[in-house]
Amino acid sequence: MDLDAQFTRTADHGGQQHQLWKRFKKQKVLHVFVGLGMIFLLIFSYTPMFGILMAFKDYSISNGIKGIFTSEWVGLKYFDEFIHDYQFATIVRNTLVLSLLKVIFAFPAPILLAILLNEVKNMAFKRFVQTISYLPHFISWVVVVGVSYAFLSADVGMVNRALVETGLIDKPLNILTSPNYFWGLAVGSAIWKEMGWWTIIFLAAITGINPSLYEAAEMDGAGRLARIRYITLPGIRGTIVVVLVLTIGSILGGGLVGSNFEQAYLYGNSINNPTSEIVQTYAFKVGLSDGRFSYAAAIDLIQSVISVILIFSSNFIAKRVSGSSLF
């Protein structure tokens, strides 16, 4: 009996292996695509992680790649130096404020636009608005900043000229140079550029809701706002939670509209520096301009660790509160 059972288990195992092999051969093209993606991640995402060692070593660019492993260990020297830097408080404040403002204003924007577009019955107008709203996503930040200068410059900006000529203001506003306007400029331009792109995700989630729910609610006398509140929003709750977790996890980089570095670097100047200097631009400047690669690596590692903690924490909280989570 034992031999028969063992033979049966062996035959079943062999049959399973044969089925797996047949399925693999049938899906070989898909496996090739997955393999290429894994190779890409291995080369460009995981292999460069050896550079983290620089944060704990006295690395010099003259030592090349070998120096990452052979340089002298200095422990937490550069972490301590950054924390005690005289600009530390200002840089961290600017990074957090800019990121939080984007979460507060940029995160709800595509959800609201998706709901509004879903309520539009004219399909031609709906497609037109959706196309116009997501096209800015494909424009680089260099071009966006150039357009901003053409519209908002105090000297030749169209907006300032229009406001002065209509008598709404006495003199042009220094929107591009004043520290008081930088956060509003960054948040507003980020929403304009990325809102339409993320709207596609929420529109796709809305289309997955059973239309009969809307019909039943309408027959019961539910108005448009009631249908949005009790059907649309609960129906896309899972998508909202997943995007929110990803947003909080990347909050230090700009969250949903992830553009803190590009905006701070391109919009930033010596005049608005008190509000435009953030962790990423500071690390970039000290790393490339001053050649302090170990110091810059330590700064970026601090940011990465905080981001990992944020994404796990937000996922845990979302799972406990709403029952939906990323993982």
C-alpha cells in the first residue's frame, strides 16, 4: 500500500510538472517580457544600491567604482553632519511643507475631475476635456518653466501685464522670484501638469462600477450628489486607498505629482531660495557641485528610509481603517 501511495504521489507530481511546463511553453512570450523587466530592474534599480555604502564611507570620485568598497569607513559621520547643518531646519521645513501642500491639494484634484467627467453626458465634450487635461503630462518641466516665465514674469509676463492694465494691481507681482509665491507656484503648476493623467486611473475605476446601481438609486429618488456619495465614492475606495498609500510613500518627492526636485531646481533661484531649497536639490548641489558624494548619499538615504517607513505605516493604517490596502 505504501509503495502504491508513493507511486501515485510521484505520478501526480510528474503530471503537475508536465502541466507547468506546457503552460510555460504556451506563455513563453509573456515570460520573455517579464524576464526583460526583471533584468531592467536588476541593472538599473538593484545594482546601483551598492552606492549606499558611500554614505558610510569617506569616498572620493578619484577612486572610481572600486572605491565604494575600499574607502575608509566613517560610520554615521555624514548623517550627523547633515542633521547639525545650519540649513537643516529650513531644508526639511521646505520639503515637508511643499509635499504636504501637494497631498492636500493635488491628491483630491484628479478624483474630483474624474467624478465631474463621469457625470458629463456629452461624450464628445467629455473626450475633449479629458484629452486637454492629460496632455500637459507629456510636457517636460523645462518647457513648463519656460511657459511660466512667459506668462508670469514681472517684466514681460502676460498675466502681470493684463493685471496691471486692468488696474487690479499697481505694479507687477514677482511670482517667479519672491519666496512668498514659490509654494503656490509649485503646487499650482504640478496640479495643472499631472491632474489629467491621474484622472485616467480614477475614471477607469468608476467605469468598473455596476451601472445598475446608479439606475436603482435613481429609481429610488437619489439625486446626483447622493449617487456620487453612496455609489461612486465607495465604488472607487480601493483605488483611492492604493493611490493614497503610494502618494504618502513618495511624499518627500512630491507624492502624486512627484516633481519636487524638478520644480525646486528649475524655479529656484538665489532670491526665493529660503522656500525653494529642499532636500533633493541640496543633496544634488553638494554632491555634484562640491563633489561630496558620501555626504549626498547620506542625505538621500535618510530620505529613502523615511519614505519606506511612511509607505508601510500608511498601508497599515489604511488596512485597519478602510479594509483596503496596497499589500
